[in-house]
Amino acid sequence: MNNNYLASVNKVVTYFNQSGNRKVFVVDLGLIHPEVEGWGGRYHPGYQTHYRMGWELASFISANTGWELLKRPLIATECVF
């Protein structure tokens, strides 16, 4: 939910990559934006933040594996009832 540890995580990933393990990655999903995405319970990210981060992670995995993203799931505000 914050980037306090991102520099340390990047160092660990760099260490493993330089040691020959190219299967270790870091994905920076950015910060939460409560003024835009809203809050979940007790100041945790809300569903919009989870959706965005999930989509960013899936896109990263797809780009690095060649696996196709089949379709973008709908968010609640796009569903027609």
C-alpha cells in the first residue's frame, strides 16, 4: 500500500538476477489513490484498487510469459442488470 520497501525489494531481485536466477521479478503496482479509487474497510484499498492492481499484475505476467489475456473482466459499474 506504500512504496517504503520498494528499494530494498529491488535490491533483492537484482541480487537474484545477477546470481543467474532470471525468474525473480518485482512488480511495482504503485500507490493506492483513495481520492479516486475509494477506500475499503479500515483504510485498506477498495475494490477499484484491487481491480487495477490485479489487471496490472495480469498484464505484467502476460508480457513476461507470452500468455494471452483472454478478456477483461467487467467491474461492477459496467455490469448491466
